[in-house]
Amino acid sequence: MSRVVLITGGSKGIGLACAQHFANLGDKVAITYNNTKPTSDFFAVRCDVTSQAEVDAAFAAVEEKFGTVQVLVSNAGVTKDLLLLRMNESDFTSVIDANLTGAYRVCKRATQGMLRARSGRIILMSSVVGLLGSAGQANYAASKSGLVGLARSLARELGSRSITVNVVAPGPVETDMTAALTDEQRAKMIDAVPLGRTATPQEIAGVVAFLASADAAYITGAVIPVDGGLGMGH
Amino acid sequence: MDQQLFDRFKKCAVDVLAVDAGKVLLEAKFKEDLGSDSLDLVEFVMALEEEFGISVPESDLEGVDTVGKAFDLVTSKVS
């Protein structure tokens, strides 16, 4: 299809799986990374999404290389898990800054080109915990549910220009983020999943690619759970 | 009226709002006459900011519903 696809946080995990999926479809894929240097050979730009200047520079680099970004996957995210009483303000705000305000920054920049093109696809990576809540993840869960309001507002603002904005809410996925859990936490988590297992990053990437595809042209403002049933009813 | 300035202004309007140059008259209303919606106008303001190297805060845009009023605003910022 050869669209220009930009994935933030694309050096590993779900972001990397998305990059590989789009590349297999024949798209021109660019990724951003921050702490983890990519080992893939995708066009990669270092970018801390907590800085608008770095976001702007990353987009400029991608535009120079491939042209206007047509599909944005806002996937970069961090965790800093602590129970509320142990969570200081900067633990909270730093996670919001990366996961929620970071999404705002990349959406804002991507929208410039998409408005001119009168088309575009934006997919925001949320999480089942944004809808379910999660003890010890008040900051992360708040940031991830914030993405729903962000996406739905943008869906309304940009719909008249054929730009769709959707949210994917994965459950437990085999990534570094879940590898950090203890065996006991992991067993407990999987126990709550009707499908009884974690997802592979590829299973998330497939849904992201669907939302960017022609078949999903009439889907906007949706929150698509890819969580093995964990978040049902939320 | 500074015709040269207006020509640059008009070019922005034609490019961003996708209207015929002949329709960009001072008395033309953005919404009714040019068919522009709020998103068009935001894009138009951003294009004007870039073209003229000016900054237009949201508060200045209140009541600016015609080409003439928008051009007056630009003129006041440029000079």
C-alpha cells in the first residue's frame, strides 16, 4: 500500500510488532525510540515524546525521508508502578506527561499534514487497565483512560476531514513491560483472562493494522479491546 | 488598503480555504459565503501567522467572521 506510517516507541514490544506488520504490508515505516536503541533496520528517529521540540524534529526527519505521515500509531509509553501512598507527584505527572501529553504532542503534529491531505489514521495505544483500573498503577491507568477522551474528541474535531482516531486497549502482552512482573503477579493476571494466556505483540499489531486499513474507514472514536476478554463490559 | 498585503492574504485564503480568488471579497462571510468551517478557519489563521510572521491569539479572533475583519486584524499585526 506504501503509506507513510510512524510508530512512536517502535524499537520493541507492541510498537516493533506494529512496525513489522506495516512493513509486511508494503508501507513505509518510521519508528521513534527513546531509551531502547532499535535493533531493527526501520528508519528510526530518537525522540522523547515529553518534548514538543523533539516530536517536531522527529516528524521533520520522517517527512524529509518519506513524506507526510498518513498513519500515526501513538504507542510510546512508560510505567512507574507504586501504590498511591508511595506515589509522589512527579511519579504521577511524569507518566501522564509521556503517555497522555505525549500522545497529544504527536497527534497535534501529525494532524497538520493529515488536515492538508484530507485523510489520515491515528491509533492510540491504551490499555485494559485504563478501563478496569489497576492497584499500583493509578498514574498509568489515568494516562491510558485519558487517551480515550483524547481520541474521541479528536475523532469529532477531525472527522469532517476523513481522519479517523481510534484506541486499542491491549490486555497482558508478552513485552518488557509485563516481563517486569513477578511470577505470582503474572499468574494472577492470566487467571483473570478468559482466554487464559497473554497476547503476543503480533496479535495487537494486527488490530492496529486493521484500524489503519481501508476496511476500517468508517470506524472512528472506537476503543477496541484486544485483551483476551479481561476487560469485558468496561 | 495595502493591495500587496491583500494579495498575499488572498493567496492564503485561496490555498487554505480552497475558494476562488474572486470570492475573497472584504464583505464575504467565512461561513456563509465561503463555506468555511471552524477547522478551516484555524488552518487559515495558522497559514496567515506563517505567511506574515505574526502571532494571533484566540482572543483576537472573537467576532472575526468576514474577510475584511480578518484582513484588518492581519494589517494591525503587521504594521
